[in-house]
Amino acid sequence: MKQKIIITGGTGYIGSHTAVEFIMKGFNVVLVDDLSNSEVSVLDRIQEITGTKPLFEQIDLTDNNRTKSFFNAHKDASGVINFAALKAVGESVKKPIKYYHNNINILLNVLENMENQGISNLIFSSSATVYGLPDVLPITEENQTKRPTSPYGNTKKVAEEIIEDLTKVSESLNAISLRYFNPIGAHDSLKIGEAPNGIPNNLMPFITQTAAGIRRELKIFGNDYDTPDGTAVRDYLHVVDLAKAHVLAFERLISNQSKSNFEVYNLGTGTGYSVLDVINSFEKTTGISLNYSYDKRRDGDVPQLYSNPNKAQTNLNWKALLTLDDMTLSSWKWEQNLRNGY
Ligand code: UD1
């Protein structure tokens, strides 16, 4: 019997890549998404990659009645991977209630229904933003979490605290929170990848859209940081490496290897690259010269954020394998495929 797992936000960027990895490992995957930031055609594309079309339900998980019937129909699931969330940092600053309402209510409904149906294993999709402005680099899981610089980021921090509180009293809940650094790139098949609505907020899709002529110019936010070239440093990791970590973390949960019923892991390569490093890699791997200029720092950005990923390597046997060049080239190939209708 295949183990069933529920993936919320399963048609989104990271959710779809994770669905592929779980299907390839022989899991029976059920995706749920409200399709507010993804397309239903992702299901056919997952089928083209894996040979299996996952079960799918279009549900707004802030609606607890619908969430209840969904969980009732899938009470045989062995766990949940919770990606469903709004994620536009800038929008969250302008509309905090929308972000707290959506991201926190989804989590509460998922937790309540897991508890009611006796589903114990949860992977939560968190972010390095929970470290705020870090005192120590590279960041280990021992770094203190701090007030993130946006309401979006704070939904991740509060969500982790809610899960941790619940694991202290719940008889059954067994959770792992995965703190992603900066996921970029796309699946090798070029059937799935990041497809932001409107003007991208994040660096990589802005670069690929500029190269494709959709945006006139990339603005580099700040060149006066205390970093080797003055531009901000991040820990970029390939989304396929990231997706694989979810399978390993889930296997740790179901085989009861966790040392406590709430564990956190950094997921990054451990190497920091500046905005200029990313641009240089993109120009080298694609042969395209990118139109860019310098602008002032973006509010809420921290100068440097990169991980020490050793805990994930030791406990999950996970290591990011793909390089920055792999990531920038794959992002570009995906952008072209996306524009050509996959
Ligand atoms: C942000 C969020 C993070 C979230 C991630 C993915 C914060 C502090 N960070 O990461 O929680 O998980 O997005 O949604 O809330 N840059 C430019 N020009 C651009 C765009 C970006 O120079 O047009 C620079 C930024 O200043 C930054 C780097 O590129 O230094 C990466 O930016 P971005 O891709 O937006 O990710 P983060 O802000 O690191």
C-alpha cells in the first residue's frame, strides 16, 4: 500500500517540485490549492514528468468547513506538507491583515483537522526570514529567531511558534519546520517552475524577465552594503534540491527518528552569493548581457543571509548538490519554456 500524503499549496512553485519528488519515491500524493497563485495545468505537467496525475482539490483552506470535509475524505493520509500561504513580502507590509488572516488561519485549520483525523506528521514550509537581522553568520538553527522585517515573515515565525506550542501538549503531533534560504531554478524537464503573477518581487524571476525583454531593466537594491562587492548576499539553492529535502524530512518523521516532536532545519547550500555574483553567473551560463543599474536599498532587506546547513546534512542526510550556474541556467531555460507554452 502506498502511503498517502497531503500537500497544501501543491500546485505552487515549491509545492509542485515537492509533489514530483514524493511521487517519484512511490508516495500517493493529494494536492490541495486555491489556485490564487498557480495554475491547474500544473497537474498535467506533473503527470508528464512522473507518469502520475496527482489527486487534486481546489480549496481555500481558510474555510474550515471545506477543510474539514477534505481531511475527512483523506483521513488515511500519513502526513501533511503545508506550503499554502501568501508570500509577497511587499504586499504583506501594505496588507498585514490579509497575510495574518490567510497564513495563520490555514495553519490553524490544518492543525485542527490533522488532530481530529489522527494525522500526526507535519512538515511546515518556513523561511530564513525568521532569523531577522542575524548576529552571527553563517546561520545555524541555534541562532535566535527575531522579529522578521515584514508581516509575511512574521507569519512564518508565529506559525512555527504555534506548531511548537501544540507539540508540547499534543499526544500525536510530530513536526519539522524547514527554513528555506533563497530557492531558485526549475525542474530539469522545464515543465514546472516559478511563474509569478505581475511584476516579480524576487531577484531571479526579475532577471529572467529582464533578459526576456518583459522588463526593461533590473534594479540592484543597494551597492553600499558591507559585503565584498557592496551588493547584498544570499544563500541561493536549487528548488529541486529543496524539494528532495522534504521527502527526507518526511521519512524521518514517519520512521520516528526525530529527537523531539518539533525540529527545525536550515535548507541552504551554505555559500553566500551577492546580487552581482548571480548576475555574473546568469550572463556566463546564458551568454546574455543583462540590462541593470544600481538603486537604493530596499526596505526590510538584510545585508547578508546564509546558512550553515550541517544539521540537515547530519540528521536528514541532505545536501544541496546543484551549483549557482545550474540554478541560473535552469531559471533561464524555464523562463523561455514558460513563454513558449511549456
Ligand atoms: C524574500 C523574503 C523571504 C522569502 C523570499 C522568497 C524577507 C526578508 N525575505 O527573500 O522571506 O522567502 O523572498 O519569496 O522577507 N534584489 C534586487 N533587485 C530586485 C529584486 C531583488 O537587487 O529586483 C535583491 C534583494 O535586495 C536581495 C536579493 O536580490 O538582496 C534577493 O532578493 P529576493 O529574491 O527578493 O529574496 P529575499 O528578499 O532574500
